[in-house]
Amino acid sequence: MNVSIIQNQHGNLYYIVAMHYPTTTMLTFIALAYKSSEFSLERKHTMDKITTTFLFSLLALLLTTTLSKDLCHKDDENTLLKIKKSLNNPYTIISWDPKDDCCTWVSVECGDATVDHRVISLDISNDDVSAQIPPEVGDLPYLQTLIFRKLPNLTGEIQPTIAKLKYLRFLWLSWTHLTGPVPEFLSQLKDLEYINLSFNDLSGSIPGSLSLLPKLGILELSRNKLTGSIPESFGAFKGVVPPELFLSHNQLSGSIPKSLGNLDFHRIDFSRNKLEGDASMMFGAKKTSWSVDLSRNKLQFDISKVKVATTVHNLDLNHNRITGGIPVQWTELTLQSFNVSYNRLCGRIPQGGDLQIFDAYAYLHNKCLCGAPLQSCNMLCCCSCPHSTENLVHHMKAWMDTCASRTKIRVEGFNTSSDRLVLLRALKDLFETCGEVKNIEIRVDPTTTLLLLLFALLFTTSLSKDLCHKDDKNTLLKIKKAMNNPYTIISWDPKDDCCTWVSVECGNANRVTSLDISDDDVSAQIPPEVGDLPYLQYLTLRKLPNLTGEIPPTIAKLKYLKSLWLSWNSLTGPVPEFLSQLKNLEYINLSFNKLSGSIPGSLSLLPKLDFLELSRNKLTGPIPESFGSFKRAAYGIYLSHNQLSGSIPKSLGNVDFNTIDLSRNKLEGDASMLFGAKKTTWHIDLSRNMFQFDISKVKVAKTVNFLDLNHNSLTGSIPDQWTQLDLQTFNVSYNRLCGRIPQGGDLQRFDVYAYLHNKCLCDAPLPSCNVKIQATDLYLNLPSK
């Protein structure tokens, strides 16, 4: 019931009038008034006493009967409270209160009257839950959506009670540490449209029975430890449209079932497994595929006649054993990403279309590919052109890198047959390395005999000379061994120049300047040998969930280091003090680990630092006072999802951060110093803390387009100046704000959820301030005497 009480023109009668606002929203406001100690129905007015008594009795009856009725079903509420208890009362759902209607609880959604307002969605994400999936989830009989994601300490197997959820459409259990098999019982849930079990520790084979799900649209099982083959039944999904299949980063083996060629998959990702044999059946000119990723397997087939659907935008076949030449038909594709490197392809790269928008890295390490963006297939080398052996060797080595099958080689300057034989043997070694070479022409010029003999000697020795420094190569091989030979860098071969190795980059002096090992199932600690790459500028070890231990102190030796990116691992210990010694550091990202202890204040001494990302760890203590005196105007500071406490140092107000994220900590007190009309801040997230300050006079920089202050104890009203902001994200819910929401700008673009659970906010998108419920004078539009 949505009501307002207004006075008639004679001033002696009041009417109950229906208002045009959602019932649940109005009830929230009426409940706030009803529950407040300042709400009184005993105010004196000039109206007729009997009429007043009657109307107020009626209103009191209406309020008490309406407020006593929750939309949420009692059984569902009890089940949700059991789930909360089983999950050890996590911060995300700490606000669940039995006194409130559970249909208004965060992370919960209820259906409409057709399902008797039963709970249909439960989403608990981004929290430090240490528990298993509660079996009580199976006691929400009308549940359609179940999400547990980014809960790194959620363990155990997937609960069999989920099989009771006969209406379940959406199952998303990712970025946790679930173990055990992919459950067979999922095939019983005939309404399932979406299954995402990625980024877990699931093992065993993939149940073929999943193909029996008639409505399945997406199956995402990537980044687990699944073994065995892809089920044969996956070539006969029961649905009208086959699901999108994501099976990457597992240990799947065997051949791809030929039956999969019968289906027209929109997206398919089988990358980083141990699949072998033919995969040509996955392609076809008449299909409507959009993305195909078969990279980093052992697939072996001839692509020369493979026609790819013109709808394909992403095509990745790198690190396989694919042979043949790239078909001319591929120039018809509109490609966003493309990679065929590390195969056994040969011949000219077709010119035209999008094939030349990608650089040489998309084609490198094949048998004898040539043509743009690689070296020309018609390179001409002659001794009389370069005028020096060094230039001649350079040209010949460049030709060798492309291994062109149509290269013409003209050599002039031989006198005797013995001299010619020396050169021919050198060239023969080169040709055997690259394959068939046509049109070799050798002419004799006595004046250049010595030059060509020298070339023959230098050329044969230059082929064995690495660009990569020997010490760096040895160090890299030690790192590979210490990390137990991970798949990402399994191709590192001591016979090859280490500057050509995947995940490695060398600088102008041919010393290693970059090492990036990511997205792998490494079970190890960070090798201390990384400190023995003295010219390293970029060190990236990320998305290695089984990379453990502390950050090794040998990193302190890397005096040229600019970027340290160690995120999405399981690193422990403190944020190292020694990082402050690396004066060239510009970027530090240690997020998504298990680091503990306090944040070193010495990080503020880094003169070039403009990005500090320490989110999603277990850091404690206050934000260092010294962070208000960074030597350089910091670009971004991210400290969210920790256990930081205390007040924000006032000195931080002196810094003009581009991005600042302090969300989901235990910070308290004033944070108004972080704002300012003259700042150039773009992103401010202070949500889910215990901040307490008056925002009434807080001016926000016009550059801000992300502002999240939800779940604090902020007071005051929203300033009119905020209507000048160009906002993409905005949330001030769960505070103690009051007064009228300023009208205009972007503030009305956001729905009621951006404003709910405040003391007495009103006006769009909330109900009109004509229904006034204020902390100091709670009433329902009743005029005072």
C-alpha cells in the first residue's frame, strides 16, 4: 500500500491517497517512519477530532498489517540464514538481518507473485570466505541463479544437493578452490543454460552426459586440472544451438572427436591442453563461428585447404604442429586477433585483407613462411652488392629466418673449384635447414675470391652465434628448471638463441630486459635466479595459482626494474621493504595474493612510481602517513579487499590521485580530504568501510566518472554540485544520508539501488519528497499547526 495524507481545501479533513511508487520501496520508507522513536501520530491539528481518530486508526491498522508481512517466504529466509552461518558470516552478506524482508537483502533476488515471491537468485562473490559450499543451497527450491565466484578460500566439492534445484538456469562457480570432479548430476538439471566452473582445481574427466542438457548455451570449464579426452557425445548436443565450449588450460589429451565437426559452435576454446591429431573438422566456410582458439596443443594437420567462416574474428593456432600454407581464402576474414606462430607452415603469406595488420610475432617460428609482415620471398643476395662480409652475412641470416622457398641467390667471385666447394657446403647446410631452395646461381669473379672464402667461414660460424648473452641464457634455463619446466616455456631450447624464446625479450645490447611467465599450472616458488638477470626491466609472473612462498630478496638486485607484476598467485609473507631500493620502479602489482603484515611506508620514496596495486591480500594496519608525500604524483593506488584499519592520513589530501580504491577494508573517520573541485581524479571507491563524515559540502572534481561510497556511515545530503559530474558508476547506498536528491545531470540515470538504505533520502529515483520522512521530524506530509 502506497499512501499519502493530504488536507482538503477546507482544512478539516484528510484523505488517504494512493501514490505511484513501487510497493516495496514505499514500505521501506513507511517502515523507517514506523520504527523510528520520533514518529508520532499524536500531533495536534485543527481538523475534526473524530475524523482524525478514524483516519489515523485506519492508517495505523494499514501500517501494522502491511509491515508485518514479508514478501520473502519463511522457509527461504531460514535457509539463507543457515547459508550465512555455514559461510562464517562473510562481509558481503553481513547486513542480512532477520528483522528485514529477505527479498531486500543484498545478493538475493525474489521472484514475483507467480512464484509466491520465492528466492530465485543468490550471488555471493568477491569475499574472503573460508568454507565449503553450504549444502543448504539445495533447499531453495525455486532458485534459478546460483553464483559463488572470486572466493579464493571456498573449498571442497560441488554439493550434490544442487541436484534438487530443478529450476536452475545459471550455475557460476568460478575463481574458487573447488576440488573433485565435474558432477554427473548436472545433467539432471534440464533448465540449465549456463555452466561456469572455471578457475578451480577440479579433476577427472568431463562427463559426456552434459550433452543431454537441452538448453545449455555456455559450458566453461577452463583452468582446472581435467584429464582424459573430449567426450564423443559433445558432437551431439541436444540443444537447437550447440553451446559455446571453453575447455582451455586443462590436461585434456587424445584426438578431437570428428563428430564435433557436425556442430556450428559460435565460440570454441581448447587451448593449452595436450590434444593431438586433426582439428580441420572444426572449420568450414558455411559455419558461423566467431572465435576459434586451438593454441598450445599438439594438433597436426594440413591447413592448405582449410576454409574458415568469414564470421571468424579471433583465430589462434599457435604452438602446434600444423603444416601447409596459409590459404588465400583467409584474406576474406575480418580479424581482431590472429596467430599461427610456432608451427610448421611454409610458403608465401597471402597479401590482402587483415593478414598484414598483425606483426611478425603472429607468424614467427614456422618452417619457411615468407612475405609481409615477414621477409620478402624474393630477397636477392649478391656479394657485389653488400660490399662487406658483415652485410652479406646479415642479409643471408635475414633470409634464413624466413626460409623462403623461392629465393634467388646470386653469388659472384669464385675462382677455383675448391673455393666454390667451400661456399657450396656452407650454403648446403643453410638450405637443408630451411628446406627446398630454387634458382641458385653462382658466378666466378677472381677479384672477390678472398671475400667469399671469408664469407663461407664467417657465415657458418655466425649461424651458431646467439644474440642472447650466455649468462642470461644459463639463468633462464635455471629458472625453467626451478619452476619444474612449465608448459608456457617448455619450448625453451638451449640450441636456440634465447632472445627468440617465448616470454623473453632482449634489449639493444642483447641482454634480457623482459620475462613474462603467466597463465600456467606452475607449482613452485619464485626462483631466486630472477635476480641474476641484471638488465631486467619487466618481471611478470601472474595467474600462476600454485606459485607460493615469499617474494625473494634477490629481486632487490634488479636496479633497472621498471615493472613488477606478481598478481593472481598464492604468494605469502610481507610486501617487501626492499622494493623501495629499486628507484626505477614505475609499476607495482602484487594483487590477488595472500600477502600479510603492514604496507611499507618506504614505497613513497620511489621517485618514478605511478601505479601501486596491493588489492585482495590480507594486509593489516593503517595506510602509511608517508603516502601523502609520494615523490611523484601517483597515477593509481589500489588497496581494496584487505584488512586495513584506522584513519586515512590527512596528508593524502595533498596528492592528486588519478584513481584511488580503498574499498572493502576497515577504515574509519574522515575521507573528505580525498575530494576537491580542482583535482583531476577519475575513479574513487571508498565503499564498504566505516567512514563517517558529512558530504554536504564535499565538492567532487568534474573529471570523476566513478564514485562509490556505499556501505559506510556518511551523513549529510548530496550536494547540488554533483549534478555537474559525468558519471558512469555511482553508489551512495547503505549510509545515513538525508534530504532531497538533486535533480539533473547523471544522478537520475542510476536506479534506486544506488540510493537505498539511507536515513531519509527522497526524490527521483526514490519516492517524492512529498512523502516526508526525516530524522528530526518524521511525518507523512502532515502540515504543522
